[in-house]
Amino acid sequence: MEHIRVNEKLRLESVKISMATTIFETIDRDRHFLRKWLPFVDATKQVTDTESFLKTAVKQRHKRRDDIYGMWYKEEFAGLVAFKETDWFNHKTELGYWVAEKMQGKGIVTSAVKVLLRYSFQKLKMNRVQIKVAVGNEKSAAIPKRLGFKFEGIERQGEFHFHKYVDLEIYSMLKKEWQQLH
């Protein structure tokens, strides 16, 4: 899926290598803000780092494992949202996301996740979608809570970040739960 119109202000577009400069400039501008919760920020030092990431992302999309979308709010780049580590045999996937500092509080990520959740259950035939959030990242954790995901527990030391391991809160939604909500 190349483009998804979420609403009149927001659209999702599959990432392309041509987006590298825009994505890198957003990461670079918001480095201090993003660094608190995202382990890749310190390793993203120049646009070529973002290009390498996007080349890998495009290859992964063809392998049907990951699928990453740029979020465009009023035609301005707002961040990324992605299906991660999709397991086709077991019909499950994970959603991950980040948003630029100035784009916070506009409902961008909640709207994008809501649309991808529907897509994952209806089109991709997933049975389970999960979201992992670093313990303490309240704004990020508010998204699965708002959308009706169930808190499952803590993945202890689930992510290496900023020279230490951090615990992750795990939220999930099953297809039958989503169907009950909709």
C-alpha cells in the first residue's frame, strides 16, 4: 500500500529513499526531544545514515516483514509509523511510531495507528497487533490505551538505549477485541 488518506489533514505514504533528507532534517532538528525515547537517534549523524535505513526498509517491505510510512500532516512531514517484525505464520505484527516535536498533540499518531490497526485486521488478516513503549514514555503509552489495547506486562530490559537497557510496556489488541470495539 503506497498511500493511505487518513483524514483531510493526514496521509501516510510508504517511505522512499527520496525522503531521506526530509526525515534526517526532522531527526536532526528534534534530536534532543527524540533522543529521550528512541535508540536510533544517536546513530543518525548524517543524511547517509537515514538513506541506509530507508534502503533496508524498502528491502524489508518486499520481504513483507516491515512496512514503514511517513506521516504527512497538512503536507508537512510529521514522523514515521510502521509495521515491525510481522509474523505471517502466526498472524501477528507490531506497530511502532515517532512524531516530530512540533507535531505533538494533533492526534496524528493516534489517527495513523487507528487506520493501520484496521488495515492489519481487515486486509492483512492479522490476529494480534502489539505496541511496545519504554516505561515512563507516558505520551506514547497513551496511544494504545486510548485505542483500547490491553496492557500485558513488562518486557524487562527489552531495548538497549542510551548505554543502558530499558524496560518496555507491552500492549496488544486481538482481532476479536477490535471487532467488538467496531
